[in-house]
Amino acid sequence: MIHVSIGTVGVLGLAKVPMVVAPTTAYLMVGDRCAMDCAFCTQARSSSASDLALSRVTWPLFPLADVCERLADAQRMGVLQRCCLQVTASTGYFPKALETVSRLRQATSLPLSVAVYLRTLDQVDALMDRGVDRIGFGLDAASERVFRQVKGAHWPSMVSLIEAAARRHPGRISTHLVVGLGETEREMVERMLWAHRLGAWVALFAFTPVRGTALAQRPPPALDVYRRLQAARWLIVSHQAGPDDFAFNEDGVLCDLGLPETGDVGLHPNPIDGQAFCTSGCPGCNRPFYNERPGGPMYNYACPLSFEETERCRAEMAFAGVRPVSVGEG
């Protein structure tokens, strides 16, 4: 049996599911309740949230053979761009991950991402050898200070492994970072710059409080903070900004993105277009409503933004000491 996110259930035709936006990646999860105890995670060992939940999404169980058959059909119909396997760190999770990857690889040639807690470079290599396209490391926290508060004490080993994996498998490593766990904006920008220097892709998430987790009472990040960090991430990953381009106030708030001091859009088109505010996962990942409800606020947009949506997102980041950016068509 394998967990299937409720949106993926609908795309694969395993059940009728009403959807505002359909996922373009098939999201799957294998494993039992996690041995780790991340304070924000529904699958943490101390969490009282449902075993069928991850973030605010429900992941019902289906036979793996049925899912593999439907994945093959979905690939033939061209409705999916990728498959993403989440693996909880439960008993025997790594052999189970290898077995599941092999089964998925037999069924489909869709690019396959795996998000799993790994301890050694040999484990990274083993997954890559089985046909995994990308491995996602859930670093989550922007700094060791925050990591120890919400995840535990193994920051040095995880950072070292991400660095080694990025060197061994260039362009095939992703780093998941969660905004709103107690970091400063400076810490998050510095961590994104670190990942980019490694050649690791930065996938940005907004902290989502979920009932039953240790951080259920913590509010999600302020939208202006998330918008500024989305903009900073976009400038970094699109090679339009580096460490010297960002400025922060004494509280670590991002107050300058290093954009041209001009309103002449013809000479200096705004580099922060609608893509900056879309889901920032692996290629083909739109992750609809993982961090938000259909009624909003929208942290990560699951489809291309309209001109009006782009303008609104730009406006949402342009306060709390941030110099307004020039406005142009996204």
C-alpha cells in the first residue's frame, strides 16, 4: 500500500475529487509514523494528527500495483510531468524506499523525485542508481539555531551531506526551506544563497500550522515577509542577484533587493515577474494548496499568475521598510 495525495487521487482517477487546480506532479508517500519529531510535521512521532495527513493535505492509502498502473496511464495521456515520493523515517524506511522506487521505475519513466531522510552519501548514490532524478533534503530551517528548536541536533551532519551530495550529483539535489519557523529574513536569504552556491535547487515553503503538531498554535508567516523572500529567491536562482545585492535592517528584515533605482520600465524591466510567486519545487511541481486554502491567502501559486495577480504580489512585499520596486507587466 502507498499513500497518495488527494489531488493525485483525482488526477489518477482512483476516486472522484473536486479540484480547483490539478497537480502536475503525482505526490506519493510511503512509510509509517516517522521516528523523527519535527515540531511542524503531522507525521512526527509525537504528533496527534491523522496518519493520513501531511501538511494540510490528506493522503489516503491505495495498493501500489493500482497506483503504478494509473501512473502509466497518466503518463501516456500527458497529464503529469513528474512523480514525487515522500518517505517517512519509520522502521526499515530506506529499503522500503528503494523497493518503491524500483516499482515506480518499472511502471513509468516520469522524472522521479524522492524526499527522504538520508544519513550517508552511499544512500544518495543508491537512490540515484535506481533511477531517481532528484533528491530533496528537508533541511527546513534556515539556521542551526532554528533547526535545533524545531527539528533536533543533527544540523552539522545534514548540512555536510547536502554539500557532499550536491558535489557528487550536480543539478540533482533540492533543499526544502520553510519560512516562518523563527528565522530572520537575513538568515533565510543567506541559506538560499548557500544552497544556490552548491548548485542545489531551493524549494520554498510557508510554515503551515496543523492541529495535532507541536507548532499548531504558531501563526503562518506574514505575507509581506514571504513575498520578499520569494522575490529574493527568484533573483538568486535566476542569477540576477548575489550576496552584495541584498540589504537588511538591524532586525534582519530584508529592506533592499538591489533593483535599479528607476521607474523607467523600458530601460529596467522588473525582474520579479509572476514566476517568483509560483510554487518553487522540482521541475513540473505545482503543489496546489499544500500551504494554503483555496480561499487564500495564496503563498505559492499553482499556475501562472495573471497580470493583476503579479501586481498584487509585488505590492504585498513593498512595505515594512522595503523600497518599492518599479511596476511593469509580469
